[in-house]
Amino acid sequence: MSDNDKTPEDTISDYESRLNDVLAEVEDPAVTDERASLELAGLEINRRDLMRTGVVAGAGAATGFAGSSLMTQSGHATSDDHFVEPGETDTYYGFWSGGHSGEVRVLGMPSMREIRRIPVFQRDGAVGYGHDEKTKQVLEEGGDMSSRHGLEWGDCHHPILSESGGDYDGKYLWINDKGGGRMARINLKYFETDAITDIPNMQACHGCSVQSPDTKYVYGVGEFREPVPNDGRNVDNPDKYWSTFTALNPESMDVEWQVRVSGNLDNADSGKNGRWAFATGYNKEAAFKVEGMTRDDRDYVKAFDVDAIESAIDSGNYRKVNGVKVLDGRKGSRLNSSGDPIVHYIPTPKSPHGCDVTPSGKYVTASGKLSPTVTIIDIEKIPKVDDPEDAIVGQPKVGQGPLHTTWDGRGHGYTTLFIDSKVTKWDIEEAVNAKKGSTKPVKGKVTVHYSPGHLQAAEAETTNPSGDWLVSLNKLSKDRFLPVGPIHPDNDQLIDISEDGTDKQGGMDLIADHPVHPEPHDCVIAHRDKINPKTTWEKSDYADEKPYVTPKDSEVNRTGDRSVHVKMSATRNQYGLRDFTVKEGDEVTITVTNIETTRDIIHGLAIPKHGINLAVAPQDTREVTFTADQPGVYWLYCTYFCSALHLEMRSRMIVEPRK
Ligand code: CUK
Ligand code: CUA
């Protein structure tokens, strides 16, 4: 029975048993004499890999490099290639989603050094996010999970960069929250989250993408279907369950419109000319019980015709639901039955997952997940063909468990194979010309460790990918690192793709392992020249909202019977007020400005007994309001080690008993 003839159930049980095999191979990591030298450790890793792939010998070519994390499998590239000398900086910024940690991480590439973490959906003491009034408000406006559900987290999967002219413009980065159905924006001027939108009519905002080439919209797609209204009444009626495709305004972060679809939505990408957006899905059956979701052996890639959607909105063919204009884009709906359907449904095999548009904008691909193929759709054909399936122009067989695809700009696609634990490289045009199901377009495979989800190549979302580095984001690390208890890190592996070799790996070389805190899904990699953050704040950015407090302006003002405004500057190594007095029960607002002009001199302001922890970067002002409910003496102190007299950087709040 060929893979293409299997029922979805066969495919899943086959995959489950193969995954069990992979897991069963785990050896307890142990330090033995043999592992005492790096070189031997490298050989041992190699031997195991080679046995798994059925390749023999060749391991001797591996070279040791102090500080490297592994030996290369084919022997030509070495880990020196990603080594960035002390004092040197990286070529690329990599923005990593942090999964259910609710944050975004910034890495330098190719060194893979983590440079910053940017909290998004959760408070973070390290940078005072969610502690000052401004960032508290960002969390609250985004439907603060702590007040709604007693939870404080998000599930970040897909970081996307703003574009101008089809290229990253370094203005914003957006990140979804699969957990809370939200979309957040990070302002790349300051690398800080500045907006979160709680999207109506959606549970689980999963795939996201910006409308190329000029970021007219930011798209978020709803993965879980939910009854609308979700009031507990229609739980067994599949017609009441919705999944929506959402377009947000990139500046206001308001929802511009939504399209309701049949089935659900999974991952998303946009065409390159502003007309199309795409999403995969895995529940064409529209089942609300998990067992039913893989019954059929086909699902749909949905192609959203943004021109047709905008004219339907302009003609008023929407319904307002929970404040949002919603178009009915279900199969067979009125808007889909005209000459210009708003959504085209293109049947693709078995629960396709990754949705990726080629750099030229000619094709959109769906990675098969439960099918060993990648389906290639010719975008221009979509509105022209009578049978939607005729827009499918290629379907190379790439291996088991294809999840996501990325590009090198030389005409190759790279697809992760979750089950095979490999990255496979294939030729786009050869795949279009080959018979469907052909393995000929595959140029090579490299083993990764283990079970990769996303992968991303440098600048791969632009029209001109760099084609030098690729990262495989592997879900399991198993035995690759020192054991750290039962929760293992993921393993992001750096692969050199700069050469098109004729070896089994198609020229790909595994260069480095990089352990990561749970649990990135995806990343986006931009050249350093395109990201230009400020290294201190600019006063003009908050001139209308907050004061700028100098040492001279530092003072306590009583603003009411029960309210006090404390203004103070912060500089090495003192606050503008050494002490101040308020009354028991006062609502106290503290406004603090860091008047330093030198980069990297940050001052904190913590009042632990009042739950306060601000971080104030040079030229920035932050504010916090709290109630001084207990009489006593409370020390304010600086949390950033800012100077030789950092420890002395304190102030004393005296709360007098109210008589
Ligand atoms: S999904 Cu995680 S591996 Cu959320 Cu992009 Cu495919
Ligand atoms: Cu200011 Cu430490």
C-alpha cells in the first residue's frame, strides 16, 4: 500500500508507532571514559545518526572544536563558521516565539546567542513589564488573562515582521497568542510590546502573516472552532461553531474585518502582490469532537481573495458580530457563489499544516503533515480554473511528517519532516514539472535531533531570501544536552545551506545545537541592517503622556485628601528624593525619570512590600500607582547594578498613620 492510499487512521497509527520507535531509542546520557574527549563524543553522536539513516562510515572526517556543540555529519563545514569572535556582532537578528512562555526572544545569528527576551503576554520582573502603568495597560487592554482567568501567559507561535515593498522594514513585529485568541505587537524602535488585541469571535489565534508587500493588514487565523455566541447553548450543533480569518489594522490594531470559513484554520501566509492570503486547515469535517477531525482524507487550503473581500465589505454584505464586520465565507455561501468568490477552497491531502508562499509569489505550498507530500498551488490559476484542484501544479513526495517549508532564494524549498527527524531540500520548478508523488525533486536530506516543527531560513519571508543559514526548530532534544530533569529543552539546530552539493545532504551542513527554553515554534530572521532600535529613549515619544522629571522638579504634591503624586529623577547613584512622606491610605503615584543620556545605564525602582518593580531606561519616564495601606518605613531601591554606589541608590518612603 503506498502512502497515498492509506486512510488517515492508518497514517496516524503508522506515525505514532514510528514516533514511539524514535523515543525508544533514547539512551540515558552518561559520562563514560569514551566520552572524555570531545572528539570521541562527536564520533559517538555521529555513529548513532549514521546508523539511523543507514549510512555507513564517514564519521572520521569530523573535527573537534573547543566550545562547539557537535561534529558535522559530512565533514566540510565546521562549527567555526558560526563562531562570532568576542566583541564582534552577528549578521542577523532572529526573532523567536517563546511558545507558552508568552514571550519573544531575540537571538543573534549565526552565533545563536540569545540577546534579549521580550515579554508579551506575561509580566516580567527583569524589565519591569506589566509593572508600570503603561505596560500594565497594554496587558489589561489585551484582555489581561490574570483578571479574566487567573492566568498570566500566552502561547506565542508565529512572529512576523512588518514589510515595505516586500522587505522587512524593521518597524513592528507581531506575535499571536494561540491560548487567548489574541494578537500582540512589539515596537521595534524600543523592543517593547506596545499593543495587544483580544480578537472577538475567535478562540486560539494560530497562524499569522502580514499582507505583503506593504503590511496593509495583519492576519490572524482561528484554529479552534467555537460556538458563536459562546453561551453554553449550542455545544452539539456543528453549524453554530465558527472559525474566522481576521484582518487587523497594523497601526490601530483594531479588527478591520473577519471572514467565517467552513472547517478550521491552521497556518497562514500571504501572497506577494497584496491580493491573496492563504491558510491551511485540518478539520474540513467540521467535527467538534477530536475523533471526527481526521475522518476525511482531504482538507482544504483556503485562498482569501482580499480584493473580493474588500468589495464585499464596501457593499455592506457583512453582519456585525460582537462589534466586528464578518463576511460569510463558508463553502457554498452567497458570497462564494458569485463570479468572484471571497474564499476558494482547494482540496489538499490529509490535514495539511505549514502554509508558505514562495519568494517569487508564484506558488503557495501546503506541507502534508499526515501525507508525505508538499502540495504546490499556482496562485494565478486559483481564480481561473473551474475545478479548484486544477490549481495544484505539483506534489513532490518529500518524506514522513512534512510540517513547514522555507526558502533559499535559489529555487529550493526546505521542509521539516517531523517523523523522519530530517530537513529535506527540494527543487521548486522540478517539483512542478515532475509527476505528482515523485521523489525526484528531492535534492538531499539532513538528519536533525529530533522531530522538527518549523524551520526558517534567513530573510525567507521576503522576496529575496539570503540562502546562507537555516534553523531547524526541533521539538525533542532527548540526549543532546546535559540532563536537567524531566522537562527537556527544545533543540534549535543551525544548518549551513549556502552550498548546493550533490551529496546525500544536498550540500546542507549541520553546524550547531542550541538548547532553548520551552517552547519556540517558529522564528523570523532579518539582516541587521533592517532593524534599527534606539539605544536610549526619545523624550518626544511620550511628551504628551508623561512628564520628564529632573532633580530640580523632584517633589511630593498632595493632589487630594487621599492622593499624593511623587515625582523624582533617577541618576547614578541617587533618586531625586532621598525620602518622602505620605499618609496611611493614600493613593500614591510615583513618576520616575532616568535622566542618564548614556546607553546601558538603567535604573530600577522597587518597593517590594507594595509589589512595585520598575525598570527605567535612559531618558525614559515610568509611572506607577498604588495604595500605601500600612504605616511604616519602606525602602525604595534600584534593582539594576548601575554604578559603584548602586547599593546606596535608595530612598525612604515614610507612611504616617492617619489619625
Ligand atoms: S505550528 Cu507549531 S510546529 Cu503553531 Cu506553526 Cu507547526
Ligand atoms: Cu541605579 Cu542601581
